[in-house]
Amino acid sequence: MKMYIKLLINDFRKKAWKNIILFVFMCLSVTIAASVVLMLLQLFSSITSMYETAKPPHFLQMHMGTIEQTDIDEFNESFEGVTYWQSAPMITVYGDCISVAGDDKTYTLSDCRLDISFVKQNDGYDVLLDEKRVPLNLIDGEIGVPVIVLDQYDILLGDKIALSANGIEKQFTVVTYVYDGMMNSTTCSSTRFLISDADFDSLLGNIGETEYLIETYFTDRSLASAYQTAYEQSDKELPKNGQAITYTIIFLLSALTDILTAMVLVFAGIMLVIVVIVCMRYVILAELEDDVAVIGTMKSIGIPEKGIENLYLAKIRILISVAGVIGFLLALLFLPRFTSHISSFFGEQPLGIQSMLPAIISVAIIYCVILLFAKRMLKQIKSKTIVDLLVLDDGFSKKIKVKSGLYKSKRLSANALIGLKEVRNGYGVVFVLMLIITILVMVPIRSLQTMQAEDFVTYMGSPVCDLLVEVMQGESLEERNE
């Protein structure tokens, strides 16, 4: 045991830089793996916890215009599995009708990328929450600003928001931020400002356009698809002038941004594990080649091959164990940065033991993968005899076997074959590592450039133009065109 410890200490001293580089890559791969697991668990637990209170609909039909509530009631009563439904009105206004005034600043929301609606609080279902996931109740003159617009506008508590349209002017004071269980992503294209019931009733029908959220709840969420088919094929004149979405789509849209971030991190983590394995392979081969005489001596004095393997494995175990601990601690340290978007849109979610355990398992998986690969590399010790190591000086580098005679003269020379072997095993590895690093750098940059390019908008179906006017299909189309 003392000899093992001395050898380990000497090995760490001689090959300090190799060990440090290998340790850094191990640490980074563990950090990314643990961060991805913690981030995804935080994401799904935050959304699930929020949805328990907010209760977004299992099926949603948006409709611009008037509705016949009697037809909706009759249809829902005839569909088995429906437990609750409601038609929530919204007042949709243009951003240039809304101005924000604060300390030394006044601006409108004319360049807002989202459709803006004013709503009142619902009763029990599709509820708007505060940062502690408590349902909001406002008094007259107060307004709640959705957190989604804070990415574009610096609206502070206490600022004044003025609504002016159709000769009507109304002023509100920002008293809270709204966490919306349903419209909490820019992919939803809409957002809701919360006002009191009295203020809402005074504005409904007098300002902006009236849009309805026709929401339905079931005993089982899986009934949403069958309900949508029956709804669209119904003989009744049910409102359909708008988008229809299900609970699954609502959940996916809410989590889409963070899922894409996690996918990029997973990709980066896989690349780093590959780098670790490639680096470790050449570190082990170099060490075995340097220690040919030492390994031969240990075999000659009776040390079993398993013991020699364990001597080299001990260093790998120490490196990956320390890297695992430090990498996990770094993941916990950086977690608030990775989950800042989640906390901003779904509220704070404490990190529990149930979230820590899968992250620890991911670290253990990386530990096992690296250790198994190291064991496979060290199997070469068994392939060499004492004579090979001490007498013939036959190391662990793979030699090129060149056929003699006419074959050698007609084909490539031995030097050429050895040169090709060195290129493949030497510069080829450098090429692969540089390729991986280039991919890690270029994929996020190119993705961002693609999203920001004007041509991408055209590719998605909208022309590049200075002004886009859309008129949705439905009733009174000619009147709305005018």
C-alpha cells in the first residue's frame, strides 16, 4: 500500500499538466450533466406546481367576436367527461393606445411584439398569480403587468399606465407582476394585463375589440383531442374564429425555451465527455509507454496484472471522484443562472432532495463511463509479457505490420505506412478535437444568426415588409376589412 501511495504521488508530480487538463474536462462534463438534470427537473416541477394553482384549460378555443353561450353550454353538457367550462372575455387593444409613465420616462407599447389584452380575474380556473403563486385580487385603479413584457420594457411597481382609445382615457397604477400559467411565453404571441372587475366592466365593449377564451376542463386531459374533433364537427354554430389549443400544447409552449436551452447543454455535455475519453486514452497510452520498464519490473517481482491495473486506475478514480464532487458543487452554484428564466416566468421553486438524487445519478453515470473506458485501455497490460517489456523493449504503442517482398515494393513503403498511421492517430485526434470545439462554438452562434435574419421570417411564411396587416377569417369579414 505504501508503494502504491508513493507511486501515485510521484505520478501526479511528473504529469501534473496532463492530470490538470484531464481533471478540468472531467469537471466540466460533470457540471454540465448535473446542470441539465437539475434544470429540467426544476422546469417541470415549477410548471407543474404553478399549474396546480393556476389551472390552465385542458382545451382552449380563442374567438374574436360575439358568442352564443347557450350553444356552448348545450354542447358541453352533451359531451361525456366535461367537468367545467367558462367563456372568459378579454379586451384586446393596440400597444400605441398604452403609455407608461415612471421616473423620468414616458413611452408607449407600440413596438410590443405581443397581442395585448386587459382581463379580470377568473374564479377558480385559469387564475392569474403573483410571484408566490397566490391568486391576485386588485382594486379599482390598480393593474398587474405580465412578467413576459418585462423582457422588453422596464416597467416598475408604482409606474402609471394610461389607456387611451375611442375617446376614453383610463389610468392605472402598477401594483404587481402577473404570472400567467397559460400565456407565459413569446411563442404564445399574446399576453394579459390584469385589472379589477369594475374597471374591466366599464371598459368592455367601449374600447378595443372583445375576444373570448372558451375554456373546457375534463376528468382526463387526454379527452381534449376527441373534444376538439367533436367541437369542430358540431352542427351548432360554435365560435371558432381563432386558434384552438390543448393542455399539452400549452405546457410545451411554456417549457419550449428552457427545453431548447437544455438540449444545447446536453449536446455540449456529450461533446465534452468525448473529449475526456479521447484525452484520457492518450494520457493512459503515454503513461504505459513511459512506464514499460516499471511495469515489466512489477510483473517480474510477482505483482499480479490486476494489481498493476488498479495502480493506474487509482489515479483515474481519484481524478473523476474529485471532479465529480467539484463539478456537482459548481452545478449547484451556477443553477440560479440556468434557471433564472424559469424563476422569472413560473415563480421560485425550492430545490428538493427529489431533484438532487437524479443529478447525483447523472454524475455517477459519467463516473462509470469514464472508469469502464479506462479499464478497457488498461487491458493492454495483460497482452505484454516480461520478456516483451524488459528484453525486447516492446511497448504499448501499436506497430504497423508491413508485408515484405513484392507486395511492399508495389504498395506503400514502410515509412509511408508508418507516416499514415501517425497522421491518423496523431493529427487525426487533433482534427477531431478541434472539430468538436468548433461545433460547440458555432452551433449557438449560427442558431442566433438564423433567428435574427430577415430571410428567416420569409422562410416561416411572412414576407419582409414595412407594414403587415392581417385580417382573420370569420364573421363580418368585409366590414373588418374596411
